Amino acid sequence: MLEEQFNRNTLKNRLVVTKKLHNFKMESGTRFAVHVDQFKEIVLQMETIGEPLDETRQLVLLLGSLTDEYRMISTVLENTPNMTLAYAIQALSGVDASDESSSAQQKAFVAKKSYDKRRFNGKCFYCKKTGHKETECRKKKADEERGQVARETSDYAFTATSAMGKTEWLVDSGARSHMTSVRDKFVSMKELKTPVRITIADGKKIDAVAMSTVGLKLMDGTSVTLSDVLYFPEVEGSLISVAKLAGKDVVAQFSKDKCVFRYGDATVMEAKRCGNVYKLKTVGDEVCHAATTSRKEPWAVVHARLGHIPFKRYEQLLTMADGVPRIADTPSDHVCAGCCMGKMREDNFSRSPEKTVKSAGVLDLIHSDVMGPMQTKTPGGCTYAVTFIDDFSRHVTVYFMKKKAEVLEKFKMFKADMENATGRKIKRLRSDNGGEYTGRLFKEYLSKQGIRHEKTVPYTPQQNGLAERMNRSIVEMARCMLYHEGIDKKWWAEAVNTSAWIINRIPNTVTVKTPYEIVYQKKPQLKNLKVFGALGYGHIPDEKRRKLDAKAFKCRFLGYEDGVKGYRVLNVETGQVKIVRTVKFMETTSTGDFMTEVERDDKDEDVAAPHATAPSRGQTQTLTIFNDEVVPIQHEVTTETAIVPAPSHSMITRSRTRHIEETTDPEEAEGRKKQIVAPSAIGTKRQKVSQARVKPSDELLAIEGGQLMTATEEVPKTYAEATTRQDQDEWKKAIASELKSLLVNKTWKLVPKPAHQRPIGCRWVFTLKRDEMGQVVRYKARLVAKGYSQRHGIDYEETYSPVAYLNSIRAMLAKCSAEGMEIEQCDVDTAFLYGKLEEEIYMELPEGLRELLELAEAEGEDDVVCMLLQSLYGLKQASRVWNETIDKHLKSMGFEPADADPCVYTRGEGEDECIVCLYVDDMLIASRQKAVIASVKAGIAEKFRIKDLGRARFILGIEIDYDMERRTLGISQKAYTESSIKKFGQENAKPCLTPLEPGVQLTKADEPQTEEDKAKMKSKPYRSLVGSLMYLACGTRPDILVAVAKLSRFLENPGEKHWDAGIKVVRYLLKTKDVGIVYDGLLGTQLEAYSDADWAGNRDDRRSVSGMLLMMCGARRSRRLSL
């Protein structure tokens, strides 16, 4: 009955209690403890009438009921993450508003006016008398009428008294931005296009005319960076915005005597209370700007040194690290070309900001993700990288791997290093659901170590967003650095490693200190920054050089080495990476090359690539075939004779032997002009075609130019050069190895020089052996006879030697795809040395042989010569003798040559069928059973020393990608295409949509007519250009065949228009370098033939152009074009 009478849940009671709650306000002068007790009583009454208040609503009502004296701390609490009612009451209890006194020297003006008409027993802040408020003060009103006091209508609390110095900053919870009137505090200044206008305490409107970053040096030595600080030249003073810092997770905790700014558990800075305000004191200008007297660098150079970070990050870094280089200029509106190449992406769609909860300390949570596989292997063979990011500090660690299975091993290394450095333990690991993280061994290790594994939901990489974004940032920075200095992509790991090193030492949007400082508790040192890829000269110690040797070697900067006071550099001559201490770098960057205006060309369009594309492979700088020597494509020449210009000069025959590098020996050069053996067409079963008549030239001939892609600038030209270079030890080993091989094979015997016979000369040819990815795997030296001095009928008779048609190779690959046959590859080492010579040939002693055999100098160089017992590279008959030798051996193993191609051998039927395709000393072996292939290799190895290359992947510059399960086989020449593009300087050109413009006519009328024009065209490698394109067209790019055929008509006297048309084909390849041929074995081996012809399409002689295409497994098997 009592409950019904006194606590009835009636409408009247609910109205009374609810009205009381809504009108609840704190009276001025009331202590907060009394006020919060009254508030709790009302909350209890609301619960009694059946309308309880949740914690969030209670918090909102409590903070809204406070007086202006609590406005500052209320603002801080509103911006505190994960705020609770209990925490707010505890924080507010620390401030006793009734005990606050004002200082006579400070005047803090607040924006919000308070109107309270009830009796006031407190003290007036203006006249210091009790019984009325400042708003009711008659003295203040009288002073206002005399103009002595400003009215409070400002949105900012701005203090401007004589007691405030340039080194003092006031903490203000009402200010929306940091602001100052002290210009010399700015690191750099950006003028505002539209000034920010505010109203200050005296009602005056002032404009902020600039914005920048300010670096503060606190009294305890701590450095703090404030970003986006407004500059007001018309008033004096400086403000720190609490709201601005709260937006960066820096929380201000106010007490009676100070305000402490905290970031997580770390204290950032403290402001002391002076009267009604909180002041932050900094050291004098002479300390803050001591570093400005050091030498200043151009922004372009500093930007590149720091991994192409934004200017805003640079401003923040100035007070977060020591030794940061100062800039002499301010960035313009131009953009960095390296940043465009490395970072440019589409504009983002608008999205709501993410809400994330950071961990509480270092190593509490580690994010991890794997990058790769990269398209290019590192010199060490790595194609993957794994990153481990500390959630609290954003510190990132990168490890490189050859396969994903190494992630567990790298995590163990990371755990040991970081726990040892910090003294803390890893608590949680967050990753995606990749098999490298979810394997049994990984799970057992985490369980044993007590680490909780947080995995993302499958196909939701957003849940591991931090690792994904960090990987993107690292790759973008690495890409910028690679493109900025034109560094080869194979050094991507060095660039990624340097990117991580820089990211750990620069500011980010989350932490107020650098990740390095948070983890290691000391500021990073950046005084030795260098531009990645910069050219330099490294010092060679006295112990490693002789008296007259150079004291430095040319190098490129590749990054920093932790724990070592030195730089990682690449020796540009040897390709080796070294750590050196003394280096002189040349970092000067061309303004035109670095700063370029980004222009949009509406004519730029993406090139639509054909559907038949081959899988992408790693980039290679050079094309290496046949143990680094290149054999002319013989059958392609003979079958495509129609594209060779009509004869107009005396016959010159070209050698069937391997290509030998150009020599500087005048006698040798003259010998080559006299006689160069030509590609005879085919053997007894092959129809001969007329030999091509071309004019002698120092340039490579068309077909030869298509295959010569060796990096001659990287290898020595002579024996003397090879044995005096920085990498002489490697070349000496290669020379000794070659000589020993020749001696073991009994290639010659030493005899006295015959009186009746003139010995031929010899020379060394040096090459770098590379794999399919273009990586150097071996230094190779080859002894080559000077065959040009041989005399027909005396030193040799026949020279012709067949090799497999490219058409035959493609047909074999298509058949294997259709019938599911295995394809493997091997080559014969020093193949030409196995042939027995019938002629009696003498050769001069090779350079280096005397030292190897320790022959006495007294014997004299002219007294002893080599009588050749077996064939040797460079001899005119060498390739023929080798072909006869291998042909005889394969026939003895039961193989028979095909009727259509004497270099394609077959044996057996059904499951035992085996096919061998021979191209000089390279062999493709195919069969349905691996055992059959193994037996064939064993049979060849009985007589010759072979190198087993496993599954066929790369032959004649053609990359093979075979998927037996799906019965698809792709062939492409991406690496060769990229080399051709680079060779003719079109890497950065604008791509073309088609090889030739529709309707374009190339005629003899475009040929140069004057001697001056002809001389001008001589400087352009037109033959080499056409040869390079022809090899692509004959290999895997039939889409450019018509264009190349037209260009080949003008090899004799090309004009500017012909050259431009050829370059246009190269620019077409720029966007279609991944295009190739794909055979679909499921379509079977049925042949499809297509033929067509135009009518008098040749404008010069009105001859018709006809073409034929033969298809197999849905792709091109062979083609022929007649002009």
C-alpha cells in the first residue's frame, strides 16, 4: 500500500522526474562531488518509474549539465576513445571548479556565454568581488563603454598578454586548430589560397594567411611536431588545440596543476597550470633552429633519399629524428616522375573512415602478409617477401624467400630479434588464411609459444588491412626508387629492404613518434641518407690492389646494412653486392628528369591484346642461346627468302658457325670482309634456295641482328682486359677451365711449327652465362679459332650444317600438348670439340696456355704450335663436323631423321615413342614416359658430356609454359621483346595500337636521294631493327609479320619514313610484350590451312602479296608470306 501511495508509476510522476532530468544543470560554485550525487539520484528515480538510462545517455547528460569551468576537460573526454561513465566521473572529480583562481597577468576569453539569473554567491572574475557574475559586473560594463574591454564572441580562446613569450604555448580545448603568430617556428610555410577568418576576444576579425608544420623542442629535450598550424600575423601568442591532438589519439588529462598529453601508455608532453590556463614551455629559438645553419639540399635530392615520401611527412620528420637534411627550396606544384611511375593509381571512391582499436604496447599484436611471387627473381633466387608489422608502433620487418613455406622460419627469426630488442613477448599474430600460416607446423609452434593466431575470413583481405596497406606502401616506395634511377627490376629486394628501413624512420598518420623510436627508445639517425641507385665510387683497400690499379670502383647505392657502419653497393663491373664504408656518391638529379608535369593525353588508349597470350615470366636483360653464343636462324632465312631484297651487290656468304663477337683486330676484320660463309639451304632432302645478296656493312645483318642481344658492355673484349679487371679472378678461372677441358679432350697436340703450313690464329670470347630470368650464373670463356683465315680446299671443304626449323619446333610442341607428352631439355657441353677433323690444321698457342703448362719462355712463341686433332669453335667446318658426329650417334641409338627436317629424330611408337629435336647442341626430348626420356639422355651421355636442364622452359629465346593437366602450351618471347624495346630506346615511349597505320604505304620513293640523307641514315641501325623484329615474327609474333615483311624491302637504302615505321612496330610491342602463341591440346592435331592474296599490292613493282597460315591445336604452326 505504501508503495502504491508514494511511488506510483503514474503519468504525473513520470512527467515530473523527466522534466527534472532535462532541466538538470550544475550551479556555479557547486562542487562536482555534490553535483554528481544529485545526478545519480535523478538517474535512480528514472529507473524507478520504469525508464532506466543506459550508460551512454547518462554520460551525455552529465557532460551537458556542467558549467563553463569544465568545458575544457569535457571536450577532452568527448574525444577519448572507449570512454566510460566511471572514467569520466573520476577525471572530473580531480578538478575543483570552486577553488580555481584567476591570474592578474592572464586573460583567457571563452566563447560560450552563460546566463544564470539565480542568486550567485561566487566571485566575479572581472572585479574580483563576490555576489555577482562577470556578466553582471557593472564595472565591466562601464569599461566596455569606454572601449577598454573586448566582448567575448570568439570561437577560440586566445591569450595575448605581455606575460606570454614566444616560447610559450597555451592549451585550449575550444580551438579547432593549432595556431601561432611566431613565424620563425615554422619549418616551411604554405600560403593559403583562401584565408581562414576568425573572431578573437576584442571582436576583431583576423585572417590566417598560411599553414605549416611547427617543430617544438620541450624543456626536457623532447621534440614534438605539430602539423597544420595556422599562422596569424596580426595577434601575438600560440595555441595548442586539444581537439586536434585528440584526432590523432593523443589524450589530454587535466588535473589541478598540469595537463598531461598521453599516447597510449607513453607521455608525450606536459603543460603546467598558470591561473586559469595551461602553458607549455619550449626552449629558445637558438636551440630549436641550431640545425638550420647546416648545409641545405635541394628538395628533389632529399625527397629521393627518403624513398619519395610526401613533403608533409618530411615536415613531421624534422623533429622526430636527428641528422635530417634541410631543404633549400620549397616543393613546387610539379610532381615527381618517380612517384608517378611508382605510386600513381585511380582516384578513390569516398568511404566512411575506419574505426580501429590500437593495441596497448609493442609486440602485443603482429600483422603479417606475404608479397609475391614477383615476376623477377633476385640474384639470390627469391621471389617472395614476408612482412611483420607491429600494430602499436607500425614498425615493419621484411624477409625474403624462395618459397612460401619459409614463412615459419622467418617468423622465428623475427620473434627472436624483436623480443630480444624490446624485452617484450609477442601475444597475437594476425594473418590471412594462406596455407603458409595455417600449416600444422606453424600451428604447433604458435601453440607452444603461447601466441594467439587471429585469421581473417577467407576472401576478405580487408580484415588484414594494415598488412595489405603496409605492403602496398613498401612496394610503391620501392617502385619509385627503382624507376627514379633506372635500376633493373632484379634488385627489387634491395629496394624493398631500403623502403622498410626508411618507413621505420619516418612519421606516419598514427603514431606521434617514429616506429624506430617507439621500439628502440632512441631517435633514428638520418645524416647519412643517400638516393637509392645513385652512382658512386667505392674505395678499394690497398691490400686488394696493385701499385698502378685504380683506387676506386664504380658502383650504385643499394641501401643500408643494419649493425654495420657502411653502405650496400653494387659493383657495376662485376655485378657483385658489397658493403663498403668509404664511398663518394653523385646524387645530383636533373630537374628535367626528376620534376615533370603530369599531362593527360586524350589520345592514349590501352592496346587491346589478342586472346592468345603466353604466361608472364621474369624479365631478362639479355638473350643467351647456345652457351651464350648465338646461331643464325638458318631455316627461317631460307623459307622466307621472299622478304630479302633483290640482289644488287656482289655475293657475300655468311657462316654457318656460331656468331663470334666483333673484333678490333684489323686483320681479322679484313678476313671477315673477304669471306663469310652463308646459310646453304638444306641437305640432300631439302630444296636449295638462292643465296641472299647484301651489301657488306659494319651493322649486323638482318637475321643476325635479331638474335644478337648479348650485353657486350659487361664482358671483356680481350684476354688482357679479362686478366686485369676487378673481377679478373672469375675470368681467370673460366679461362683455366676451358683450357683444361680442351686438354682433357685432346683437342690438339703441341708440335714444332711446320715450315710448309701457316698456322691460323685464335682468340678468347668471354660471355656471362644467364638463366631464363636473365641472372648471371657463370663466367664463361671460350677459345675460338680465327676461321676467317682458313683457305677453301686446303683447311676445309664443306661447311653447311643443318638445324631444326622453328616450324618443326612449334609442330613438336603442339603435338606434345595434344598427346600429353613430357618435354625435357638438355645441351651438350663444348659440343664442337667432339668432332674429328679430316684436314691437317695448325693453330697458334692460345693466350694463357703457357702459364697453365708452365712452358719455358726460352722455347719462343713461334717455335711451338697446336696441331688440331678435333674440331674447335671458330673453324668453318666445326658445326658440320659436330652435326655429323651427333647424327651418327643418334642413329646408333635407333633414331631416324624425319623426311621434312633432318634435325627432328623419331624412335618407337605408342607409349615408347620418342622425339628428339636438335638445334646445334640444344635438344628437346619428348615422350609419353619419363623413363624413355631418361634412357635417351643416358644414351647421349655415354659419349658426350651433357647438361640436364629438366623440363623444357626456354630455348632459342622462346619461353615455354606447359600445363600438362589442362593440355595447354604457351610460347612467348617476352624477355627478348623487352630487350629489343630497350635496345632501341623505346622503354618510355607512347605505345601504338597497331604495328602499322591502316593504309600506310612504304615505297622506294621514301628512300634517301642525296648523299647527305644517306649518310644520316647510316647512323641508324635499320638492319638490326628489322632483324630483331623478324626474329620475333618468325618465332611467336605472327601479328607483326606483314609489317616486318614490308620493312625488309628497304634494307639496302632505308629512309626516315621506313625507320619511323620500324620504331612504330617496337612501340606496338611495348604494350603487347606478353602476347604469344597458345596451343590447346584438347582441339587435337588436325591441320587447318588458310591462304589469301592481294592484287598488285606492291606500289613499286605492282607485284601481289600472298600469305599462307597453317594452324594446329588452335594456334599457328607455320606461316609463309610472299611479296
